[in-house]
Amino acid sequence: MNRPSASRSRSRAALNRSSSFAPSLRRRPTSQSLPPDPEDDPAATQEATATHAIVEEIAKIKRYEDFTTIDWVQDAAREQLRRKARRKQRDSYSVRLGGRGTRGWRRRLYETYDACQAWIVVTLVGAAIGLIAASLNIITEWLADIKLGHCETAFYLNENFCCWGAESGCPEWKRWSGFGPVNYVLYVLFAALFSLTAATLVKSFAPYAAGSGISEIKCIIAGFVMKGFLGAWTLLIKSIGLPLAIASGLSVGKEGPSVHYAVCTGNVISRFFDKYRRNAAKTREILSASAAAGVAVAFGSPIGGVLFSLEEMSNYFPLKTLWRSYFCALVATAVLAAMNPFRTGQLVMFQVKYDRTWHFFEILFYLIIGAFGGLYGAFVMKWNLRVQVFRKKYLGNWQITEAVVLAVLTAIICYPNMFLRIDMTESMEILFQECEGDHDYDELCESDNRWRMMLSLGIATVLRTLLVIISFGCKVPAGIFVPSMAIGASFGRMVGIFVQFLHESFPDSAFFSACQPDVPCITPGTYAFLGAGAALSGIMHITVSTVVIMFEITGALTYILPTMVVVGVTKAVSERFGHGGIADRMIYLNGYPFLDNKEEHTFGVPVSQVMASHVVSLPATGLELRALERITNENQYQGYPIVEDVQSKTLVGYIGRTELRYAIDRAKKDQMAPGHARCTFITPNTSGTRTPPSAVPSASFDTMSATSGQLQVDLSKFIDPTPLSVHPRLPLETVMELFKKMGPRVILIEYRGRLTGLVTVKDCLKYQFKVEAHENPQVARSLDERQEKLWAVLTTAAGWIDGVFGKFRSRVGGGHGVRLSSPIMARHREADGDGLRNSNDDAEVELEDRGRGSVR
């Protein structure tokens, strides 16, 4: 609910509970009795059918407002009403057939289709995700290779397919030029072109296609509404821009965006089915299953995808969702395997097989790799979030320019290094391989080049880490899974080569006594594999799914224990630097209203200190229709408590904004009630209220045509007579648990039947943010000072470059023609800029922007 949170601080000792006080959660009792059995009371059946028709009509027009939260309690109640109405309709149909219970074949067919609809949807979604993943794999490989050369026999083939079956050398694949500097320049130009195209598409058509999307999807699955984030345009631009962004050479990956386009696919397909178009809870099941399929096709790991959706994406994951996620991931992986995009039978390029075992003395080095994964995750998260803050503050209007500059800078830096020049998935494939056989990339396995390779891998690790910090978050489709795995693989391979050197230097040492003679003892590729798993776990803070994903990539049961050891050490080290992975930190930075189940809070305050005490409530009787309309037009609150009267504030119920607007619009459209008509939210025979029954007959929408001359409109059908309410002394931690477990949009605060306030997720998070800000008051100021200094340096450098281009232009063009102006210098002269920064940035988040002072 969008309203300023009015928190009250009570320093009185009266907040301490008495020994006899026991706060509890209440669904307020209502005096309305349960309706009788429809078989005994046909009038009740007719009334229930009319109520269901109203609910269905509201559901047709109901669109949760952008950047608001879904009330899962009300959504579940509406679904129960739909089921009840369908059951009554089925029973009445059987009665019309003579009470024999026989049904026509059309109805039986429809009921079968309705029961199987969920499995039809997940099958279609899984097949579509598999097709998209296979297509993107093929396109990405071709775009990545076209920067280095082309195939003479068929221009549309990448290097692997062009050289398919070649024994030695590949005359069909040609570099762009025989002169090295020309290839260097073309490599940089292709990188700039691809990044420019991807950033322009995102800016012009689908701003939500930028980034990874995992943090936003977590919020959406939890109930946060972001219109367009899972739409068809986002799916299209994400699918087109992702290969371009990866081929540009930016230190970004496709595995995170794979989850985004997979969930977009599930959302788009499910909208064709009425059951999912109206029910947010059922749509959530499809989104969770789609996320599992996205990870499954990204890593070739169906079980790992299901566990990732369970461990990272969904805060509500019942057994039914588990089965559907498993089936969706199975279908998507099967379609990907049938497409066989690499023509090798592998689902991903870096899929390998290990046939050797490991030795217990290697655990010491596995611990080092695990510690590296935890330190890498903490380092990258800390500095990347600071870069994100700087990007929001200074570079929001220059998204295209930033992406192109980053791509050019990355290409210039990466081209000289053999491991940075090629695509990251290809580099992981090389680093994972064993040295025996024909898998030798640029003499990687040659003992004479050992120190040169270790130096090159060390440089690649450092440079890739720095590039990931500044690249992740730019406005192109970008993930962080594969870059992190590539960094871990480089470090792990470097450690493996060093261990191999130690073994060859001291073969008779007692430390290596477990090694058998004349048999390779150390496999550096396994160290690269474990390093990739450690870096993935360190950046995302996931454990079980990482182990399963790495196992399914290799298929080696032997290395499950080393993987578990490495991931366990990574988790332990990561937790020392803070809870939550990069997706959780991004949620906090952007200020989305998301309560993480992994976090535990100890505030020690009652909910009365956090609640909004100044609440706009509606009296149960006596309010004119025009006054009710004026109240809804003056604010954008998502609902209103109903009280008996303004003085007593005795809580009667709660009505949502959509239901209230529907009632008002219908009354005005049909012209059944004048503006001075009195509205009542309780039935005249409601007991327990001090308001006496009115002698004027009320008019509901079913009978309003016959009583249009009366001055009272009955709106009691549209309210929730049992809203969720708690005592003001209930601890804030308990209220946050209610939001996590039950998912209501709002919880009313009630003391002895009297409304005292209400609280939302936004209020809880605002208080949490305020507490954390007070704990570190100096962090924001020092961070702002450093950002100002960095901006001054960039401004000076941009001015110098602008001057150099100006002199060159004046010499070449004689002072005429196009002026080359730095966007950084022009930032103070142009209000809008050339980038698409959403003009309503304040409306993009449910909370205030946490960019300032939120990164420690």
C-alpha cells in the first residue's frame, strides 16, 4: 500500500508486557453465519452464484497496480470461492439430469481438460524454453567466433562446425587478416557494435530486459507486481540482446538471463489459459517451474534447476510445485538434448567426464579453493554494489555509452590474454579438460610452459574479477554465473598446475605417497571444476544446488565429496562477510519490498512503533457516494479499513481499492444511485454494532434497478469482514514472520476492537533500514565523498578526451561538421540525455532508493 509510514516511537515503559498478556493473531469473528447447504436452501445457492459472478467480474478487471504487492490471503479466498461455485454448478447440472449423476461427454471432457491444464501448460513452457535455449546457444557461438574470423565454406558456421572433422589444422576457417593489429582492431570494433546494438534494443523497446533479472523474479514470485517485466517484449528483446551482449566480450554470462527469459516464457504462455490469467497463486507455480527449467537448460542440469528454484528463487514451494518444476525442467532439457546444438551430445559446452579418483592429501588444496570462493564472492559483492550506487547516481542517463565503453575497454584488455580472448564457456571447457588426449589448448598442458600458464591464469583471474565488478549491472542482458565460474576455473586450474608441479618435483615425498607410480596422480582440470563451483557458490550463496549442478555437469560420482567440501568451506567463509548472495543484495539496494526467509531479525520493539497510525478509514454507514469517490481520488491507498464510526473506530472489516472502485464505477455507469446516496458496508441485520438498522431499504447491485429512488447503497458484499489483525504489543519479528508465511498485503492493528493503525511490508523494511543506517552513520558520508572524487576524475578525463577530439576535428574538418562531445561533459547541459533512465525512478520501487548509505 503506497502511503507514508508514520512510525511512532514510544519510550514509555508501559510497552512492557504484563505477565498475563499473550499476543495472538486473530481473524476477527463475524456475526454473519455460514450459508446453509445449497441442497436445502435454493435461495442460498442463487445468492452464492450471484456473489461468484461479482467476484469473477472483478477478477476480469482486476489488475494489480504496478509496484504493489499481492495479497495472497485474499487470492486464496477468491480461489476457494471459485471452486465452491464450480462444485455447485456441477451439482445443479446433475440435478437437472434427473438426479442420476450422469454427465454428458462434453462436460466430462472439459473437466478432464481442466484437471490436466497445469500439466499441459508446463509441457508447453518446457518445450518453448528448450527451443529458445538451443537457438541462443547456436547464435551466441557464431557471434562470439565472428569477431576472430569467418568460415570460407559457409559464412553462417562457427569455428567448431566449420572445422568439423579436421584432423590437423583448419584451412576453411580464416582470420579476418594476416596482419595481427588489424585483427585486434576488428575484434574491438565487433565488440563495440554488438554492445551498441544490445544496449540500444534494451533502451528503446524493453528496459526491463537489462541485467540478470533474478532478484526481480524472486520478488515477483513472492508477490511483488512489476508490469512488463515478464511480458512478451521483454522476452523478445532479452532473447535477441543476450547473444549480442555475450558476444561483445563483456564479462557477463547467459545463465542468469536464462532464468529471466524462461520465466517470461512461462508467464506469456500461461496467460493464454483462463485459470492462470486470473489466479496469481497458480501463476506463481508456473513461474517457479519456469525458473527451474531456465537453470536446467543453462547448465544441462534438470535436478539442479529444481533445487535452485527451491533454494534460491521461491519462498513458497509446496510439493505440487516441486513436481511441476521437475516435469518442466525434464521437458526443457529433453528438447535441448533433441536439438543437440553443439552436435556433440552435450547439453552445455563445458560438460566433461572424469574417470580418475582423487586423493585425501588433495583436500588441503580443496580447502584453499573453497576459501577463495568465499573471499571472491564477498569482494565482488561489496565493490559491485558500490559500482551500482555510482552508476545510479551519475551514469543513469548514459546507459548506451556506458555499455559501449565497457565493451571496448574489455576487448582492449582481454585480447592479448589467451584465456580472456575467447568466450567464457569455451574457456571453461578448455580448463576443465584433462591433459591426456588431444585436449591441449595453446600448449596448456606442456610442462615447459607451466609457469607461463600459471602467470597467464593468474592475470586472467584478477582482470576478469575487476571486469565483472564494473560490468555486471550495465544496461544489457547480463548474468554473473558464468563469469564467476570462469574466474573460479582459472584460479582452480592455476592451483592444479602448481600441485602437479609439486608432485613432479617431489615424487618420493611422504605427502604424495598415495600416488601410484606410472599413473597420472594430479588432474588440474578437476581443480578448475571445483574452483568454478566454489565461485558460483560464493557469489550466489547457494550450496545444495551448486553441488548437484556440478555433479550433473561432470557425471562423476567420485567428486561429489570434494565438491561438498569446497562448497561447505565457501559457505562458511561467505557467511563471515554477510548473509545473502548478489541477488539478495540487489533486492536490498533497489528497495524492493521483499522479506527474505533466510534472515533473522532481533529488533526488540512492538509493532506499534512501526505501524502507520494515521489511517484513512471509512465509516460503515452514512458516507455519501460522492464523498467515497472523492476519498479514492485523493489518494492511492490499496485498501481501506471499515470502522463502525469515526469516533469509536470499532473495526468492522476491510475493502480493497479495486473492489471499491468497481462498486463506485458500476453505480455511476448504471446511474442507479445519485451522488448523495448513503453507502453502507454492513448488512442491516448485523448484530454487535451500535448503529441501528435503517428504515430505508438498501439497494444492492442486483436489486438497485427496482430501488433506484432510494438513498442507500449496500456494499457489504465487497468487504472482507475478517481482516487479519494483531495486538499493538505484538513483537515486530512476529509480524514479519506473518508476512513471510501468510503473505497478506496489510495487517491491521487492533486494540480491544478499536482500530489503532496498520502495517505493511514496506513499513517493516523502512524500520529495518533506519535501524541499520543508524548503526553505520559514517559509511554513507565517506562513500559519497569517494564517489564525488571518482566523478571528478572521470569528468576531467572526459574533458581531456573531448579536447583531443576537438583538435583532431578542427584539423581534419576545418572546424565544421559534427561535433564530438563527451556525454559526461554534456550531463550538466542536457536534462534528458541519450539514455533511457526511467523518469519515474521513485515509482519503480516500493521503498525509498537505498543506493546511498546501504553498501558497507
